[in-house]
Amino acid sequence: MSYRTIIEPFRIHSVEPMRMTTSSERRAALEVAGYNLFALRAEDVLIDLLTDSGTGAMSRDQWAAIQHGDESYAGSPSWFRFLEGVQELFPFPHVIPTHQGRAAEKILFSVIGGPGRIIPNNTHFDTTRANVEATGAQALDLVIAEGHDPSNLHPFKGNMDLARLDALLAKEYDNIPVVFMTITNNSGGGQPVSLENLRGVRALCDKYDVPLFLDACRFAENAWFIREREAGQSERDVPDIVREVASLADGMTMSAKKDGLANIGGWLAMKDEALAQRCREVLILTEGFPTYGGLAGRDLEAIAQGLHEVVDHDYLRYRIQSTAYLGDALVAAGIPVVRPIGGHAVYLDARALLAHVDPLAYPGQALAVALYEAGGIRSCEIGTVMFGLRPDGVEVPAALDLVRLAIPRRTYTQSHIDYVIEVCRDVASRASELRGYRIVEAPRALRHFTARFAPLS
Ligand code: F0G
């Protein structure tokens, strides 16, 4: 007999209070924040689904590992435990610790990017795109067509469009220093990439002699989807799948704030020794010595232990099922969401729900603000605010206007999620009353973090 209730595979060991605000307090907070949810005080948020990055709960064993942190400047035992933890799953000879994922991206692209260069990816995340473009290189997204259709039920909607990648490589291989694959595909809805597709990308990289790197932030969730959905994979252990994925690549960038189960950290890893040497030179300028990067010894310990825990099947089953629990309830309520439900987040299709709001009036922003105003839930627009401003300064609608409800790992219980479902249903029932926004002030790069908005009258 198999019971259907999702069991969190942990008990609560230490608790954090949350504070309920009134709707007039939330309206006042929104005005002060310029209707940008990044500018809210976290204490004014009840359920914080802004990101799954660095916001998860660490385990008893991670807190214990922190006590073993050795803060030696060079060659600390904590560094060697970190290295062993990383290489057990990703056996790249060169591992370069960084304070988070974008530092790894910044180092790599400052070495291999530059004007005239092109970096293809299934879909670049915002910091990845920004770090590519900051060097003058071009960031190209080549996800399969199904990946742009929020209702298409393709099981691996994060896959790369191999025909388009082949055509690009045939023409431009001299200008392409690396091909990237983001697992899972965050900006496209947290959708996984199949082993078969990764093998296809590998074959093209071999054909044109271009290296393949993984943006592996959510590698364990991706491996779980491979186990669940890909033919012939259901009996395999997740670490074994992860090692096969790693074996198809020449290197990786990583944010340990996601599937490292840590609050901070990341790394850059690769096979190529000469490239590693150049990256370490930049590392020393910006992050620190190569055996700690931008991290304390205790952070290295927390990550090493986190990598051990994140590939546990009970954990991953709970993780993926509980995200689907939220998504399935919203589908049942008739709310348009990206399907299938992704690994770390549920993405509301704001363009469909707020069809009366023009994409350049930011339907995702309007929906995200409404969820906060109604129930103190903080989410994140992933749409025209985040991606609509081209490097030449022209504003165009993004491919999709989504609102991401990202689920911090091991942090909220099912009753918190039931509350989120209730608030979403309420806001969706009055979606036609929501109005768009305009941007009052914004920087040119990564504007979603600091832009200020005003409601359209
Ligand atoms: N790549 C992907 C796919 C990401 O999702 C992120 C971060 C990064 C790289 C950068 O890592 O934050 O450690 O510098 N994503 C977070 C998010 C911020 O909310 O999705 P970082």
C-alpha cells in the first residue's frame, strides 16, 4: 500500500517566527519600495518565494560540519572536504571555489568572452546573460520550441534545439568559446534537460571542437527528473546519473545556494588546465586564494555536507513532489501555469492570466505585486521587466511573462503552501481588475533588481 501524503523527510529542529502584516501595512510598504518586491524589507513578507537561492534550511549535520570549519588561509582541511564532495559528483580535475554562482560566471566569461564572441545556452539565467554581455559577447538562447509554450507537456522542456545549435556552430564555431547547458532551465520554467539531449549537444561540441559547460545550479533536481522521466533510467542512483551528466561536459559553473543546500557558495570547475590557470589568476584578484575562493572554511564544510544530502532519494522525491503539489493545485483551480511543473518553482503565466495588460505594461510585475498585497507572498517577475531591455536600449516583450513562486529547500510546510494556493486563487479570481505598471527609474543592466515602478491609472 502506498500512501499519497507527501511526507517532509525531516522534523523541525529550530524555528523562525514569521510576522503577519495588515493589507494597509503592505500597501504602504509597496509604495516605499517603488512596487519592486526586491526593495521590500523581508520582515514585511509572510511567505518568501522570491528565490530558492541561499534561502533553504540547513540540516543538523550541516550545522555540525560548520563547527569543523578550519579558517586557515591556504590548504585548509575544509577545502579538501569541499573538493572531495564536489569531485565525488563532478570529477573535474580543476575546482575553483567562488562566493556564489555569478562570481564563477564573471571569472569564466572575463577570460573567454569578449566582443565578437557568442555563447549559446538552452536559456541563460539573468546573471549569466549579464556576465556574457558585460564582456561585449552575445548571449544566445536556443531552447527547443516546446520550451516557449507554457502549456506544452514535453517532459524535457529545457532541452537544447540541436538543429539550431548545429547551424550556429557550422557558421560561427570560431567565435564560440563554449556551449552552455543550464540544468534545470531556470528562466524557462525550471524544466529539465534529458541525458539524450546532453549527449546530442556533446556530439555537436565534438564535431566542431567546442567545449561544453554546465550551469549546474539545480543538477540534483535535473537528475531526479531524468530518473523519473527518461527511458531506462528509473533504477539508477541519482549520484550515478549526476556523474554521467558531468562526464558529458568539459566544465561547469555552480551556485551552491541551490543544490549545494548552503546559504552561500559556488564554484567553477573544468578539465582544461591552461584555462583553469587563467581563471585562478582572476580569482585571486577578485575572490581570494584558490583554496577558499570567496568563502570561509565553515561555508566549504556546509557545502560538502549539503552535496551529500541533496542527492538523497527521499529528499528529492519530497522536493519534486511538493513543488508539484503547489502547481497541480493551481492547475486544478484553472490558473495558467508553466507545465509540466518545474523542480524548484511554479511559474504563473501572467501574460495569459492578465491578457488585458500589454507586455510592455509588465503583467508579471502586476501579478507579483498583487500576490504580495493580498497575502504577503513575495514572488519574482521573470518576464519583460527582467529580460525586455536589449543591450541597445530598445525595450521589447520577453518571450514569456511569468511570475515565479520559488520554493526554498526544506523551509515551508504543506500548510504554508496551502495558504499560498488560497491567495493565488483569490488574486486569480480578480485578475481582470489588475492594472499594469510603468518603470519610473531603472539602471541599464539587471534593471529588475532596483527599478522603481508606478501603477498605470
Ligand atoms: N545560474 C542559474 C541557472 C541561476 O538560477 C542562478 C541564480 C545563477 C546561475 C547565479 O547564481 O545567485 O549564486 O550568483 N539564481 C537565483 C534565482 C538568484 O533566484 O534563480 P548565484
